[in-house]
Amino acid sequence: MKKIHFEVIRHPLLSIDLQEAIDYYNDKKAYLGNEFYHIAVKQLKALKKDALLYQIRYEDVRCLQIRRFPFMIHYTVDSEQNKVYAHGI
């Protein structure tokens, strides 16, 4: 079976969510926010090939747990156009 590659499109508000989490973790411990950022971005990039692996949680929205942190990436998939829309964290 051929694996589908998706284009990941980030909602503009996703950057705000990401920055708020980074600031929160950097306030708790030096560089922890930077670690969160690198893990979150890596997982966003992984959605290019693994977007369909995660279950639908509500309506059409799928969620991917960010490793080591209590946050999830909320996204939808448009299989016809091979696009993933990352809505928020």
C-alpha cells in the first residue's frame, strides 16, 4: 500500500498556543520550553506521513499527544487534497 504524504498547514493561532506553552515551561524550568517547542515541531512534521494514525476525538478533529507534555495537537485531515490543518495545541 502506498503511503500518503500530507501538506501540514498551521492555523495562525497555533503559533500563539505554542508560544504560550513555551513561556509557561520556561518559567517553570530553564530551557524546558525550548524542549517542548522542539518536540511539538517534530510531531507536527510527523503528521506529513502519519496524520491518519490518530483517532478522531470530536467532530472531524484528531488529536496527537505531545510526548512528555500534557498537550495535544488538534488537527483535521483533508484526504482529497492531501492536507492536514493543525488548528491548535
